[in-house]
Amino acid sequence: MRSRLPAFARLMRLDKPIGTLLLLWPTLWGLWFASNGHPDPMLLLIFCLGTFLMRAAGCLINDYCDRDFDGHVERTNKRPLVSGEVKPKEALLLAAVLLLAALVLVLPLNRLTLLLTIPAAFLAATYPLTKRFLPLPQAYLGIAYSFGIPMAFAAQTGSVPAFAWILLLANLLWTVAYDTEYAMVDRPDDLKIGIKTSAITFGRFDVTAVMLCFTGFIALMAWLGLESQRGMVYFISLLIASGLIAQQYSQIMAREPAACFKAFLSNNRVGAVIFMGLVLDYGLSH
């Protein structure tokens, strides 16, 4: 078992924290907006740990569902379930343990937050199946990746206002944008094996669709800033994020896989810049 620990770590994507960070940034935005810049330290710890556990569990479930497809995709053909380093039953058992740990983590929270864990877990568990029949599985992923937002508001304030759902919509657009960039990397292989992705559905309009989603995302984040009376620092962070997004356009316009993957990775900086802008803006306003 000890010799297989690296394989289990790869299965949980411990070597690739980008997914955890892309899931964490919008959750932290939600906590900061909900608390007016002063989140409960215990909630901050719970949501950070919960994000890690849910993302790791989601990766295990994803690889279990895709184990018959991953061997045909260049980027995924060396994953532990494909190579046989980890057995399918072991992956499911580890996913169950991680989900149970996440549930235990949120047990001290209020009833509304606990109720929201049900759709959150359902979305995380069922997303891998949507690639079989949904033309835009990235939109489903966007909802799953955004559910930390209403949970953060519920935990911090005991309610989920319209503001939280608009922030969820903004993050959904961001997720569709960056995950389409990710899907553009695998498009040739996905076409061969019959997997559905937004990169395939958008076709020759893929770059346009990505940039429209990014534009909607920034526009909604700006509106939320105005609605919450944020200051200049927050809006400067949106300008910097817009510059990073403009840089991504030059990377994806040729649809070269390596450049598309680089553009996808740079979204971590987009999320981090906006979060830092929020933290500094709230800090300077008190």
C-alpha cells in the first residue's frame, strides 16, 4: 500500500492543485462578500478544507466514470485507473471516505448550509456522466464549481440572497470559459471517442464563445461591486483580471493545444487577483 501512495495522490490530483484553486477562489469571494470582509475564521477553515476534500472526491469519481475513455486520450492515458495502479473499487472507497470527511466537516454549520450540501454533493458526483449526453457539460460543471458560493452565504448569514445567485451566475460563466479552453486541448481525442464538450459544441465559434463568457463574467463582477459599494481597489483588480483574460485570447486564437492549456492555467491568476482585490478593498474601507 505504501508503494501505491503516489498513485492515490495522483488520482486525487494532489500534484495538480489548479482545480482546487479554481474551486476555492469563488468560495472565498462568497465568504468575503457575505461577511463584509470579515469572515468567521472557523468558517474560513471549514470551507478551505471542504473545497480540498470535495475536489479530490470529484476527481476520483470522474476518473472512475471515465476509466474506459481516458486510455484513448493523450493527456489522460497514464492516469492510475487506466494503468491499473489503482483498482476501481479502491477509487470508489476513497471517494466515499473523502465525501464522509467533508460531511463531518460541515456538521457544526447551520441547517440551511447542511441542506445545501445535498445538491452540492449530487452535482459533484454526477458531473462526469453529463459528458455522455449534455452538449455543454461545462455549464453543469459551472454550477457544481459555484455551489460553494450559496453555501458560504448560508453559513455566514443564515440566508442566500439574490446577490449570491448572481455571483454564482458570474462564476458559472467564468467556469464555462476556462473549461472550454481546457476542452480545446482534448478536442481531437474527444471527437474520436464520442465525448461531448463545449469546445465541440461551439465548433468554429469556440474562441468567440469563450470571450463572451469572460465578458459576461467581468460585467457581472463589476455590477456586484457596484451593488456592494466596493471601492477603487476592487475595480482595479477587475481591470487587471481583464488584462489577464485579454492575454488568454492571444493564446487560444490559434487553437494550439499547449497554448490553450497555458491559457486555462492562467485563470488561477484571474481568481487570485479578484480575491486579493476584495480583501484589500474591504480592508481599506474599515
